[in-house]
Amino acid sequence: AVRVRGLQDLTGDGGVRKQVLRSGSGQLVPPDSSVEVKYSGYLEDSAEPFCTNRNRKVPELMKLGKDITLWGLEIGLLTMRKGETARFIFKPSYAYGQQGCHPVIPPDATVTFEVELQDFINSAESDAFFELTPEQQDTFPLEKVLKVADAERQLGNFLYRKKNFECARDRYKRVLSILGRSSSSEAEQCQINTSKLLVLLNLSLTYLKLERPARALAYGEAALEIDQRNAKALFRCGQACLYMTQYEKARDFLLRAQHREPFNHEINEELKKLA
């Protein structure tokens, strides 16, 4: 990249120029990642953005090469680090082209984008796997499937931490969809169940956050089918029953959870509500 008057020329032809407004840290965004960005786009000599997502309460996760359609923005994001804020100037050939985008973007428009990279996650491997047909997925060894399941669950956890519960739920459900395969041995089934238990617990908690306690209870009970003494599963079931005012069932689940973890503050606090 060449620097011109304080701006970095990322493409060598002046088509994408960058000015760092606040430095980030860590590694650069890998290709095919999913990124969480805040952005505003401006036409030349305009203080009002023609597009922005800064007003969204729930951050949006966008996949490079799929959800981001501006070529210049894709090039720019690959030069950014987590926490970085930058200003990019895109010539028409890296933005909206000769035609523009009527009625908002005039023909041959140079546009400026201010971009804040809040976070990213490398989802390339799991995204590629889920683009395959179920028949193609079945040809992969269990080790690969479990690796994809873990990566996808981590992506669900990432979205959950961002309070994007609906997207987190969808990621967790994708994990379940590939863990239904029949295993050829008891050892393999044990590995599948270990992975499945984690995602069932994730789904139970996520449905509690979505205020759908019946679904939360169903996933909690599915987790108990794998491990009937799992304190988290018992606790989630208890919370779901309490939410639905099924007090006797709630007490039963919570007392069983307390028996497993007698000093767990959260379990004891829920039981106090039933006192």
C-alpha cells in the first residue's frame, strides 16, 4: 500500500484509499470471516450519510464475500484489526460504478465510508461445510463433523454474547442438524453426545432469553436424556417451569440441581423465589 497525502492507497490505482482514525489490535481480518462493523457512507461534500447501521441496537454479523457487496469495502476490511476505526474513500469502480444506484447514488460517484470494526470471527470452515448437501456432509469423517460443530457453536456463543439471540439460536440449530448421524461405535456416540449436550444447553438458555420457556424446557429435557444428572440442564428446566408458573415441577428440577451443586448461587437464588 502506498501513502498519498496521509491516505494509504490500498489498491495502487487510488481506487481505495484509507485513513486510520483509531488503531485496533490483534490480527488482520482473515478472508471469508464474518465481521461485526458499524459504518456510515457519505457522498462527496455531504455531511449526512446516505446509508448507516449505527442506529441498530443488535449488531449485525456480515460475511465477507457474501453479505458485503461493495468491492472497496471488502478490500478495506481485510486491512483492519479489531477495535480499529478508519475512513475509506472509494472511486466509482470500487463502489457503485458508472451507473450509480438511483435515486440515492449518482453516476460515477466517489464515496466515503467511516467504518468501525467491532469484532470478527473466522467462520470460513463451518460456512463452507453447511453449503454442502446433507449427502456430501455424510461423507466426512466424524472428527471433521465435530470440529465444524464446535466452530459453529462458538459462532453461536459469539452472537449470544452480543445479545443477538435469534441468530445465535439459528447457529445452534445448525449444529444439531449435523449431530444426528448414526455412529458405528459406542466411543463415537459418546463423542457425538458430548457435543450435542453442549448445544442443547445453549439452546435451552437462548430460548429463555427469547422468552419462550416451553422450547427452553424441551431442549433442557433433551439434554437430561443424555446426562440426567447435569446440573445446568436441571437448572434450565427449573427456570423454564418457574417462568411458566409450574411451581412444583420447577421446585423438583431446582432441588435436583441444588443436590448436584449445593453452593451454586444462581440455583439457590431461583429456589428462594419458591420459598
